[in-house]
Amino acid sequence: MSATLSPEVASFLESGISVLVGTRDPRLVPEAMRAVGARVEAGGAELTVFLPAATAARTVANLEDNGRIAVCFSRPIDHRSLQVKGRVLSIRDGDAADRAVIDRYLEALAGTWQEIGVPPTVVRRVTRWPAHAIRLCIEEVFVQTPGPGAGAPLAGEGVR
Amino acid sequence: MTPTLAELHPCFQGVIPSLITTCARDGTPNITYLSQVHLVGPTQVALSQQFFNKTQRNIAENPWAAVLVMDPVSFEAYRLLLRFHHAETSGPLFERMALRIQVIASHTGMAGVFKLRSADVYDVVEIERVVDFLRPSGAGAPVGGAPLPAGPLTELRGLQTISDRIARACDLEGLLAGALAALDELFGFSHAMVLLPEEPDGHLVAISSRGYGDAGIGAEVRRGEGIIGTVAERRRMIRMAGFGAELRYGRAIRGRVAECGERGTLAPEIPLPGLPDAQAQLALPLLVGERLMGVLAVESRDPLHFDDWDEAFLGIVGNQIAMGIARTRAPEDEDASAERPGGGTRGGGSVRRSFCYYRNDDCVFVDGEYLIRNVPGKILWKVLGLHLREGRTEFTNRELRLDPALGLPAVKDNLESRLILLRKRLQQKCPEVRLVPVRRGRFALELDCAVELIEKETG
């Protein structure tokens, strides 16, 4: 299974919206954590997600165990949401280029969260560094906007 | 230190959406937002299910769920490990959660489309604070900011002032305007309105407001719709926090319903009278005995603005307003004293306003723009007609009450509230025509324009 994101979907995912990571341990006990940004790669076939080392120890342990990952991207103001499911290709420590992406992401997130009443000073305090860079291949993409049809595979122009 | 579930109470008000991860039997995780986390007891929470989705399918296969919640004041994050216990589709818990969803659904025109399927109860197996989710703030100042401490004496004096204004008001308009002004000036309820029920179906009409300008006057809310309509129907106070978040959630679903070709099932969205970006609303019924006199609604852009104190305080003020409204309904005697000249036309030739009355729905338009309908519309039509035909400029409440064509009930007729509404609508849409109280039980028609009257059967 594989899916490739369209440029429009890729830019939505990179637009400073919430990035949420779901994993599970060997006993299938799930874990939820917020990421600090993502970058679409390999022409839309892969994704790198950034997770702060301080808060993501359990998530990273799960990914090292089984590599199964779900990433939900959601825009707070209208709940437009997509969920990407995939398998981890690599886990490494973030580098200087990643750090620039993370800093830009949190600055953009401060703007989108301000729209729903969260002060930008709070988003700027989110622990971000050091961070892990989780690279994954995209297997499936689902529409996650709440309502009927939530959970349906993204079709049409969004993926190839 | 592990916090208790009760200490996480602010996280469950829906201000910041919570996340949930579940896992299918084949090991595929799933992560999504949750619309509602409801505190059930010291060791249980309930999650709302509006649609059958992947989360529910996963839970049927594997009962574990991880939920991440955020405190809307401190912005600390907490992780809850849950294990599915049972689902409820009736009973008090289900009713409480369904009421909240019903309010959101009807506000977004989705009554019946977006409703609670089940309240899923989970055991909370672990609670932990996400350590280092936030870096320490520079100054160590609280992020949310606590309200200024208010001493009991200050509050009591403020309450006394409001009570005085209500007790001494000489008419309904003064009573409501005075009470809302005092609530704003003394207690910071800067966006408030009072709506009164109208026959025959008991829909509510905004008659007085504070903080919105005059635009909301005359706005109508049907029984059972939105927070205000639901308060009127159930005669219970409702406080919604994080209202904006849930409204956005409801609108997102509405958008998906429309995209999925089910547009025909949607009712037109009710414009919420008030702040377009309200984050919290508190509305309460104004009751005298068994009788609903109206609804008092306050709102704020701050999702945590209203708490238990506001409920109790506004409950007292609401009772006073309700009794005040009942008092102004007592039939007035015409006051022969304090004669004051009024009425008539001044320089009527320069401007011309054209009024059109539609008989089928008792609607009055002025120069093609909707003005007013029902009883206030019929009153305006009668007054303007008598002026054109007989040159009259002064009218009594008594003659309006005695005119069967206006359809006022024999007792407790709300005539005063209808005249207030009519006066305010004229101020907004046609300031050249004014109804000015001259003395108790009498008013004068003042015109700064020429008036044309047209009657049509239908629009």
C-alpha cells in the first residue's frame, strides 16, 4: 500500500496546523502526542514528523518497536482534518535544518491557535528541542473532518 | 504528583479539543479529535459518539484508548489511559450529554442530523501530567489571568444597586435597559440581552440588549432552538463554555453534510443574536410562578468567563427582572396629569417613506426593507392609517387593547413590549417616524416625512 499526496494537500499539511501522532505498544495499548511540525518529502510519498524528545519518549519507543504510525493534521478554526497512516522508515535526532522547520511551524501554529483564543505566548512555550525526526512512508490518507464521511479514504485530486 | 480526575475538571469544558488514539486488532493506530469528554465520577469519563467511526470500530476490537487533554488556563497537557466500560443510550448521563449536543446542532441548523448516538463510559486507568510539555514562562505570570478578587460587600452593594434600578423603573423599557446597564457597569457582563416570548408559538424576541448596538433588537429565536430557545423550552439555566470550539465543530459537520449531498436535511442556520465569536454563553429563564416571562442571556469572548458564581448571581438578578416584567404587565391606568405636547408632522414634504403591508403574514416593509411583523406590525399599520385618514397624532394603549383586529389577548397582553420593539425597529429602519410616549398609557406619532401606505395580499 502506498499513497502520494497532491501539492495542495502537501501545502495544507505544512500550513502551521495541529499535528497529532498516534502510536501503540506491543500489547496494542495506544498513545497520543502532539508533534512540533512536519515536512512532506519524496514528492508527496513520504513525511517527516518532528517530536520533542522531552514529551515523546513513549511514542518513540512504540515506533522503535513496531513502526506503525497515524498522524492527524487539523486546522482548528474549521476542523478541516486529514489522517495519514504509514510505516516508519527511520528515526534520527533532528538537525539544524529541522530546527528551523520546527521554529517556523510553531510560529505559524501560534497564529492559527490565536484564532481559537489560545494566546501566542503559550504556543511559543511548547517544548520543541531537542527533537526526533520520524520519517515515514505514506500508506493511506483519510478525510478526518468530523461528520458523515469522516474516516473515508481521501479520493480524487488529493492523492495518487 | 498524579492529579485526580476531578482536578482536571477545566480540561473537560471543551475549550481546547482533546485527542484520542485507539488501535485496531491488526495493530493500526488511529488518532482523531474528540468533541466532548464528560466527567462521570472519580474514576470514569464518558466520550460522546455522534457518528459511527473508526474509533468505535477499534474500541469494539480493543478496549484501550489514550486521550490527551489540555488545561485551558494553565495550558498544561495530561495523558489519560482509558479502558472501555459500557455505552449508555438513555438515562441522566446520556440526557446531559445529548442536551449539549442538541444545543450545538440546532445552532448550526442540524437538529436531528447531528445527535448523540451513545455516551461511552470508560474507566480511567492512568492519569499523568505530560512533564515539560511547556517550557517555564519567563516572568512566571499566570497565563490566563485570574479575575480580580471581589469582596462579598462589593458584590452585595452591586446587587443592591441592580435591585434598586429594577424596583424603581417606571416602565418595561427602563427596567430592562437599567438592569442590563448595571450588570455591565458593576459586574462586567458587557454583552447581554433579554428576550420575551411572543404568542402564539412562544418564539422569543430580543427586546433589550447591551453591548451589541441596536442591531439585535427584534431578532427571533424559536422555542427549542439554540441555547436561548432550549432554555425557554426546558426552563433551565444553561452555561456553555468553549462554546466557540463546539460551534466550529458543529459547523464542520454541517459543511460535511452539505458536501456529502445531504443538504436537503439542513434547516437554515439561525443567526445567533450577539457576538459572532462568542466563546461562552449563559442563559437563564425568567420565571414568575410557572410562567415564562423571558430569557436573560449573557455571553463573552472568554471561554472561562462564567462560573458557578455567575450562575448564582444571575439567578438572583433574573428573578428580580422576572418579577419586574410581571409588574409592568399590570394594566395601567391612563394618566391624565403631566400633559405634554407631542405628535404631529414637521416639514413632512421633503422625504417620502413608503410602507407596504402584506396581509398574508402581517409583515410591514419600509421602502422595500423588512421592518416588523405580527402584532407590532398591525399596530403600526393602524396608527399610520388613522393618521392619514383622520389626521390623528395621539393614541392610547386602551384603544389598541380594545381593537379586536390587533388580536391582543384580554389579559397580560405584552402590549408594552410590542410598543418597545416597534419604537426600536423604527429608530433603526425609519427614524423619520417615531412613537413617543407622552404620558402613562398614551403615545404620540411624530413624522419628519411624508408617508405612503400600500397594502398587498402576498409578497
